[in-house]
Amino acid sequence: MEINRKVRSKKLNTRVDLTAMVSVSFLLIVFFMVTTELTKPKIMALSLPEKDPAWDGVIRCGAGIDYRVITVLLDDKDKIITYSGLLGYSDKLPKEFKYGVDGIHKELLNKKNKIQEYTGDSNRGPIVIIKPSKKCNFKNLVDILDEMAISKIDTYAIVNEFTPEEYKLLAYN
């Protein structure tokens, strides 16, 4: 006796594995977040010296718009040379210092106190221009940046352009 059975196929549940799709989506989201963050323009506040009301436009010894500007030249063998204002127009000659409490640290604090006393404003400190020479090592640059933080000098810039007078100053000292 033959039983007529119909052969039925098993219905399989179709299931889509989205693990790979989630991984790719996550990577794309991270990629676009990082690239958009890197393309944002970086803005830095720039503080320039203000005009001295008593300044008549003639550069005299240590007078004028540059009474707050201090230039720090860094050279090899831990040599630091500083001058105030414009080189060659000041009655004060450039000075050579070493790193440490009795060296550049003391000089920066003295200049800061004199500038704040002159302006009568404790928020106005010196504007320091740091110029590392090609012979300067990275440690010296980090040390002078540490001195800016320790002396609480907020306005400073690192510049790699030297004037011919500054080259001569580094060569002869």
C-alpha cells in the first residue's frame, strides 16, 4: 500500500547578517568625524603692542610702540641673548643669559614687573618673541617655553626669521 505523501520542502528562515555593514558604517563615521575636525581652521588670539600716547612716531632709545617687546635669541650651547625693542635703536645693549633662576627667569620677571609698573596695568605684560637659531636644540626651546609658563608670560611667539643684525649678534657672542 502506497501512501501518497507530498514532499514538502522545509522553509528556511532568511536572516541577513549585518555585522559587516555595522563595522563599515562605524569606520566611515569615525573617518568623517576625524577629517572634519582636522579641517577646521585653528584660531589664535594675537596680542600686539598698543600705541603709546606719548609716542610721536620718532624712534628714540627705548621709547615708542615697542616698550613691551622682548626678543629672545636661542643659540647652541645653552646661549640666550635678549634685547628689548628694536635692535640698534635702544640705549640698552643685548645681554647674554643662561637658563635657571638667576639667569633668564630673573630677567623675564624683572622686565615683566617694569612693564606692569610703567603701564599701571597688571594685565599688560611683555610680548616675547622667541627666535631659535638653526643650531638651537629642541631642549632649549622647550626650556624657554617652560620659562614663559613659570614667569606667567601669556603673550609670546616663536619666529624663525632672523635679521642680519641678529645673525651678527649670535656670531660675535
